[in-house]
Amino acid sequence: MSDNLLELDHVTMQFGGVTALDDVTFAIRRGEILGLIGPNGAGKTTCFNVMTGVYAATSGGVHFDGTSLAGLKRFQITKRGIARTFQNIRLFPDMTAIENVMVGADANHRTSVGGALLGLPRHHREEAEGRNMAMELLTFMGIADRAGDAARNLPYGYQRRLEIARALATKPQLLCLDEPAAGFTPAEKVELMDLIRKIRAQGYTVLLIEHDMSLVMGVTDRIVVLDFGKVIATGTPSEVQDNPAVVAAYLGVPDDDA
Amino acid sequence: MSLSESLRSVTSGARSVSRLGEALAKQSRSVRWSFGAICILALYLLPWWPNVPVLGWIVETPGTSFPSVLTDQVVIFVLVALGLNVVVGLAGLLDLGYVGFYAVGAYTVAILSSQHANLPWLLCMPIAVLVSMLAGVILGTPTLRLRGDYLAIVTLGFGEIIRITANNMHWLGDSRGISNIATPPSIGPLKFGVLDAKPYYFLGFTTILIVIFLLRRLENSRVGRSWNAIREDEDAAELMGVDTFKFKLWAFAIGAAIGGLAGSLYAGKVQFINPNNFPLQLSILFLAAVVLGGAGNMWGAVVGGALVAWMPERFRGFADKRVFVFGVALVLVMVFRPQGLIPRKIRKERWLESWKPSSGTALGSKE
């Protein structure tokens, strides 16, 4: 078994004439928290979308746990063990928090129309398992007190955490968080970073998109920096921090240097 | 009683039904069951309601036999609304050609019991349900890749194709239609003939109860949850592991099967069908029933179906203005209750109050 859980192999993604990802190659190691950072429009979310099957890469390939993800449907990729959250929250608004998480848990269930109509034992077993798992995840995320409320009525911070709970319910090997701290106050961000560490401690591998550099420094093991669709740096937080290309991408290059 | 007053009474009635439901949900199991049993009994006696003072004046259908309105209209519309509610209300797929499945069900019974064979109704009915279901799968397989407006247009075409095909194919009785369709078999004192409509009502109402029972099981399962998730956000649902295409196809197939079931009941009752029984307008009315009742709420579909079927007959006293009155009534209901008479509810999770953490943790069990 290779150390790498997921590998992006020379992935290029073009939309018409726009190249959103340009020959991107990096790997996520088992059990690490990898930060994917870069200025706005660098291609971070596109990278996520290629990994989770939302887009098919123009060229190059994605390998997860040793096998290629090419040609798999999105839900199949999720069942393989990649779960994600969304930059702009995409819960099921009229469903309760617990139902949202149970949808995620259903990824590993097999009851279909026949089983539900006949009330087969598997249906009851899976329902009970889904409920318990969902409640435990909500408790773990600290939002179990609002389990019975519609997702749309939850406070913003709860909705963000509910998305993570829903993703965890699919029992992923790799959890991809797309700017989970967006819109959070500094105190909430610190709390969330603690939570991400706790998730990793449970054995999950985490890929974290965040464009707030200072925030990512504390929580990630390694960082990949994207700019204009290209990987411009890879390394530990301290290595990346001192990398002149990264500084230039974030702060811009003075005119006399250009 | 002016129109607006009567409408206000309809909407406030719907509100009190909703409130009654909430109050009942708090009661113990035995209270809820006995209330349900009384309601079911009262509804079995529906054909006799016009004989009851006051109530009779409200429900009566001047100029048309009330039991016939129940069997030819109300039962059919309620069943159809229940089926269409799965497609539109639960899975969120706009189907404008639902009359097609209803026609497939009716024509299957007609062909097998009169036109080309002499099979008994009781055998034709399940075949009709299966054939309609198959029609749903055949229509759904290529079209469910489309979304929203595009799906609506394709299904609209489907409904018309079925009607026009029936109109032009000699094998399907062309425009003259098919007569002498078999009726359901008589059971003891229940004689299914042309004289008494009540046995058909009992059969239809029993069918509705069975359909509701089965649909409830689906709603409270992984299947129902997947449908809801697809309606709320199809992309997010798929990324959370929902096989969206499979569950959309199931919604289509189940909706079609119930539509076909309604068609087979209709054919067995009227014993004569022709393509004019299945106009596009009927699809629109079916959809109106679901939306009026409250898309996504099974009880809403029942109420909506019953009202859309019954109101035009109740307003027959307005003579040639009755369709106008019916239309105004629909518009006003939608103004005052835009979510429908009995809107979709956030699910109450009864078990939450008694939930206790079990020994193994969900996160730990991953290893």
C-alpha cells in the first residue's frame, strides 16, 4: 500500500480557452492534513471538482487508493471514500439536520424500493445504524442540540459544521473541506481548526482549502500552493511561508522587480 | 355565501386540518389509531354523506350522482395525485405528461379484457400497473438526464404521443375507442355493474388506503430520503453518494405505476374509453391537484386531488361559468396558501427525544 492516498497526475483542466488547472501534480499522504492554498481564482475549487468527479479533467488523471477515478460517477467516487463540503453551503435546506447527515450515511446502505416496501430487516437495521451514526456525528461536531431543526433554520456556524458531519457520515478516507472557515470570526476559526485536528486524530486524511494563509499555517502538515492553475510551491508550512514565489503570488511583485 | 367567504372557509379549514394533525401527533399511539379508524370508517361511508343534514348540503353535487362523482372523479384524482406527488412533490421532477401513464393503464385493461383478449379485470389490473411502470422506465431512461423545464417539455410531449397514438392506431381502437371493458369481479353483495357506483367506491378507497400505506413506507426510508435530497439539491445529493439517476427513475416508475393503477380502475368503472378521455388538460389538472394540496405532502395530495375532482361538480349550479369559478377558486387558494392547502412539513423525529448514545462511536467504528 502506497503512502499516498490520492495522487493528481499532470491534471490539466480547460474551460474553452481558459486553463483553470495547468499540469497540476501533487499527492495527499495517508493521515495528513494537507492545505491547498492560493489567491482567489487560483484553481483550488476546480481542483476539488476534478477530484470529486464534478469535472472530467481535460488531460491527466486522478488516482485514489491506487486506482484511477476516471469514468466513475460522482456518487461512486463518494462511495470509494472521498467526501467533501462546499465553499458556499449546500445543505438540503428543508430537511432536518439529522436527515441531512442520514443522507450521507445512506451512501453505505443498500436498502432500495423493495426492501423499504417489505420492511425487510436490513431496512430497519440500516435506519437504526444511520440514526445512531448521525447523532454521534452531530454530537461530535457540537450541534446535536439542533438535530431536529430544518437545516435552513440553523445558524451559519451550525450549517458549516453540519456540512462536515454530513460528509463524515459517508465514512470517507479523505475529507475535503472547501473553505470551511469562510465567514467565521477569528475565535470560531480557532475552534474549527481544533475540530479538524480532532477529525484527523480519528484516522481521516484531510484536504483543506483555505485562502487565509495565517490560518492554515497552524493546522496543516504540508501545504500545496496554487497560483493561476499551477503548483508554485509544496512543502511544510514554514518552507512555504518563506518561498519567494508564494510571497509574490500573495503580495504581488514590486514593479521594479518585474 | 360569497365566493371569497367560501374560499376563506376552505383555507381556514385546511389550516385547522394542519393544526389537527399537529395536535394528534402529540397524542398517544392508541388515540391516534382510533382517530384514524374513525376517519377511515367515515370515509367508507362517504357515498351516503349527501343524506346528512348540513354536511350533505356542502358535499352534494347538483345534477350529477354523488357516488359517480366519487368513483369517476374523486377516487381517480386522489390516486393520481398520490402518484404524481412522488414525482413532483418528493423527487422534484416536473412531469407534465402524467396523463400518459393513466392512459397506458386504462388502455392495457381495455386491450386485454375487450379489444384483443377476454382476460378478467383482476388479472388485467396488475398487468396494467406493470405496463405503466415499464412505460415510466422507458420514458425516464433517456429523459431523466434532463432537468427542470427541459424535462417538463419532454414529458408534455409523451402525454400527447400516447393520446395521438391511441387516436390513430386501429389496433388501439382509434378514435372510436374501446367498449365492453371488463368490470372488477363481484364479491358477495358487492356487485360491480352499471347500476350502483358504490362498490367501485369501496374498491377505489381501499386501493387508496393500500397505496398510502406503501408510500409511507417508502417516504420513511432511504428511498424517501434520497428523493428529498434530490429535490433539495441534486448535485449535492450525488456528491453525498446518492445514485440520483437510479432514484429518479424509481420515482418515475412508481409514479407511473400508480397512474396506471388509477387508469385501470377508471377503465373498469366506465367500461368504455376513447382518446378524448386523456387530454393534455387532464395532466394540467393532475398537477394542479398536487400543487393545490401541497406538493411533497401525501395528505395534501389526497385533499388536493379530492377538491380538484369534486369542485367542478359542486359548482355545476353556475352552469357554463363553473369552469371559471373553479379557476378563480384555484387562483385564490394559491394566493392565500402558496405552499398548498397542507404544505410539506419538516419531518418530526420522534425518536430524537429518547435517543441515547450507543456504546461504539460512529467515528471510531471506521477503523
